[in-house]
Amino acid sequence: MNYIRQFIEDLRVEVTDEFDRNFERKGFFDEKWPDTRRVVNRGSLLMRTGALRRSLQSTSQGNSIRFFSSLPYASIQNDGGEITVTTKMKRYFWAMYKKAAGGRKSSNLTGEAEFFKAMALKKVGSRIKIPKRQFIGHHERIDQVVDKVFQQTLNSHEMMVKKQLKP
């Protein structure tokens, strides 16, 4: 394996690990994700099921590395933005409300049940703002990883060359 190919592959592995750690940090390196309005003690919003974290993938082709997720909601979470309420969403929120309410009366609802009820009552076509909860992208920490991996690759190849040159 030539040193450029090794560098690209080592870098892909290291940066993938850094992006994965963002889920443990509950933020994009040192930038914490905004809290959710849902009152639930079930961990970070992006870690409720772990599906988004498990969906992170990376490929290297030539001298470039591509990081991505196959989940349809990954980009709206990573970049933030607005989504439009649909009939299907309202059905989902009503189902989640019934599950969270568990037969309780309106005056005795959990924060989660109240959240789902409020979402279910939104009008079709209204907009919901999704705050940016970035987990993939450029950061100064990535530059540091690039430097570290480059130095390690250079050092390992320097040692290989020195071994080959010894009589």
C-alpha cells in the first residue's frame, strides 16, 4: 500500500471515530446541541434509538473521503431547517400521544404526552423549525486529526525506508 492510500484510509477511520464521538459528547465537538423541548429522561435526542449514530458511513475514493448517512432525517438534523407538517406526521403524533398518555386524564399528562399532543394539534402545512444538531462536518479538531494522521503516516514510512536502506 502506498503512503497516500494508507494516509487516506487511516484518516477515514480516525475522522469517522471523531464523528461517532459527537454522539457521546452530545454536540459537535465543543458546540453542544440545543436541548429539546420534550421533557424526557431518555438521553440525547439524537441517541434515542441509536439509529442515526449507527447509520454513519464513510467511503474513500481516490484522494477524497465522503461521510454520509442513509437515513432521510440525517441532513435536517445535521444542518437544521424547517419541515412541513403532513397528515402522516399528525397520525404518528396522535399515536405517540396515546402511548405516552397511557389513559391519563388531560390534567395529569407527562411532558412527553403534552409534547405529542401539541404536535398532533398542529395544522397540516404548518412549519416546524428543527434546530441544527451537527454531527458531521468541518471543525478545527478535524484539522488536528489530519495533521496527526499525516505525521504518523510519514513516520511509519520513514522507518520502513530506513530499515530497507540498512546493510
